[in-house]
Amino acid sequence: MKSNKTALVTGGSGGIGSEICRYLAKNGYRVIINEIDAGATSAKTVLETLENDGHSIYLASVTDSDRLKEMATFVEEKYGHLDILVNNCGVTKPVVHDDLDGLTDEWIDRIMQINFRGSFASIRALRPALLKADKPIVINISSIAGRTAVGSNVAYCASKAAIDSLTMSLGRALAPKIRVVSLSPGWVNGEYAKHLPKEYLKEQEDKTPLGRIAEAEDIGRAVITIAESFTFSTGCIFPVDGGRPLF
């Protein structure tokens, strides 16, 4: 399948990121998998699973603005433009919300730097490449934790709320040329969920009106749908949560 549609996914080799990459490739996008240096091997593994051709890997931390600028130059020189930027890169650590000492300053800073600042920095660096596309869109992977304040720790919830605020701010500021939206999952059966007790995940399924937690493919499918079908939407939050906040 020949196509000049191009998408970049930050944190593209993780459980959710890799599925997003596969759905984009399946739908004719040339995919750039962004990962940190330590993720090179897993990024290569994901690359080998992608349908069609024209895909690439670019190793750069979203906390390194200089490297992001270099990545933007790579995108423009190799692909000419960027149709979709998926800000998927994120970190967290389980800390119960009343354990104020358990959430250290170092972890607060790391979560905000990667989850929020990394998303902003990626948009800032890649805006010129996005502006060269016909109908570019930024899709920020958020979470219902940003609205419910229920999540792995207080800083994680705050970082996702910040991402949703970023989406609204830049949805206004970058209009009409670049659309910016949040895709907001509930629990996702990805890498993080694999480390949790099965009984806990079963409890989350029981609390979800649609009777299960999301699979990574639900997120990949939503990325394509939002990018290609919701073309008159910007600055908004698309829930992909099975109705979890209704419980």
C-alpha cells in the first residue's frame, strides 16, 4: 500500500504505543516509532510487526528538547510532513493517594516532565512538520484520571489533567491549521496492567458498565477514527473508558 500519510507515536514500543503504531500502519500511515535509547530493542521488534513499508525508528527522550528538534528535522527531511502526532509517552508509579511521603519530589518531577512537559515539547518541536500536512492533528493520550482524580498516584492524575488543559489551550491556539484532541482511556490491558493482581483488574472490570477494561487495540482503533472521521473536532476530550466514570 503506497501512501504519503505520516504519523509519529512517542513511546511507540510500549503496550499501548505499539498497538497504535500497528493500527496506523494497517491504515496506510508511514509510522515513526519514537522511543528513548533504552527502548531501541523493543522499538525494532515493533517495527518488524508493522504492515506496509516506509516506517522508521527515532530514539529521543521527550524530555530532551534539543533531540526533539533533531527528530523534527529528520521527519521533514525524510517524510516532508507529519499528519498525526500521537503523544503517548508516559510514566507512573503506584502510590496510594494518602501516602504523601511515598510520592517523592523526584517522582513528581519525573511524571510531570515526561507526561506533561514531554507532550508540550513534542508539539512545539513538530509543529513545522505538522503545518506542512493537509489536515494535521495532535492526539494526546490522556486518562480519565485527569477528570476523576482516581489513578496510580496524585501526580499522575495531575499530569493527565494538565494534558487535557494543554489540549484545550492548544486546540484554540493552533486552530485552524492544527487540530489538538485528547484520547482519554480508563483502565487499559497494557504493560502497566500486567503488573497488577488479577483480582484487582477483575474488580475494575466489574466497575465498568461495558463489562471489561480496554484492550490496547481499542485505543489504536480510536486514534484512526478520531483522526479521519472527527475532522470538525478540536480542543476536546474523547473518552474510551467503557463508561467507567458512571459507576
